[in-house]
Amino acid sequence: MNKYIITLTILTMFSLFSCKEKENKEPKYVLYQKGEASWYGPGFNGKKTASGETFNMNKLTAAHRTLKFGTIVRVTNLKNNKQVEVVINDRGPVSKSRIIDLSKKAAKELNIIDSGVAKVKIEIKKSK
């Protein structure tokens, strides 16, 4: 009987610790903003961004008016629920009706290349 209780206790503890470990590995996001996104690319490719980086339309980056450079955000297309994680490295968008400008690659992953714009939500990745 004692061996059974000890074994059950060990298995229970192992199960609890393994669940906690998996829980910590998943990124956590906090809703920041909802609105309209657009994308930019060819006319700006190879030029300097506001952060000083060279813009590459084939990387997962974005422009935002106020978020700190280097902030990682998850952008969700509210029409099709496609998501992409991008790094803020530029300022924009110029249009006051939009909340974020995505690189061409990010726009492609969200399936907004043809439409040019989409309703999105932006979630900030929490640091651990």
C-alpha cells in the first residue's frame, strides 16, 4: 500500500510540474488595439526605417506610431483569423485611419495583399 501511495504522489507531482513547464513556454499576449491595417513595401524597400534599420519588405516587420522599436506584436486579421508576429521597426502609418503598416511579407501571411487593408487586432507579446 505504501508503494502505491508513493508512486501515485510522484506521478502527481511530475504531472503538475510538467504542466507548469508547458504553460510557461507559450508566449503571452495582451490586447493593445483594434483597427485597420495596411501594408507597404516596394517603394520603401532598402531605405532606412525610423529605427535606423534598413527596411526589408520580405521580413516580418511593421510600422506603428507609438509602440517602442523592437516590440513584438501579434497581428490578427479579424476577417479570416490569420495571425502573424512582427517586430516594430518603423513609424507610421501616414493615414490617420490606420493603426499599423505591415511589411509585404506580413501582409501576405494575413492575406491582405490584394485588398490592401484589413480590420485587425494588435496584441503585444509580454516579456517573461
